[in-house]
Amino acid sequence: MVFGMGLGAPLICLYTMWQGKEALEDKRVAPWDADGGYRVTHRPMGIWQGVLMVVGGLIWGGERLLGVIDRFASMAG
């Protein structure tokens, strides 16, 4: 059985991801987790996790921006 990304084939991928979403909504477990016998748990996101996500995103975005600025500066001479 093919789950999740559907072997990377675009139409198969759309279908298998939709099937996974439906199963997750109906049974509260993804097919690939159920077949593997995995127990998946989650918890609400804490304040520090949110802060770290924002800080990480800012660092990543700043690094990308500096790379673009550096590329333009090197093209200018």
C-alpha cells in the first residue's frame, strides 16, 4: 500500500495525502502510523516554543536577505 507522498508521483501524491487526511480526521490516526503500530501523541505548543520559532524564522530570513544583498553587491562590482 502506498501512503503519504505516494512515491513522489504528483497525482498519486495528491490522492494519498488526501486519503491520509481523511483517515486522520475520522480515526485520529494516520494510516502509516496505524500500520507501523506507532503511538503518536502531541501537546499544545508552549510559549517558549513559539518564541524560539519566531527567533529561528527571523535568523533564517535575515540570513537569506543578507545572501541576496551580497549577491547584488557582487554583481554591481
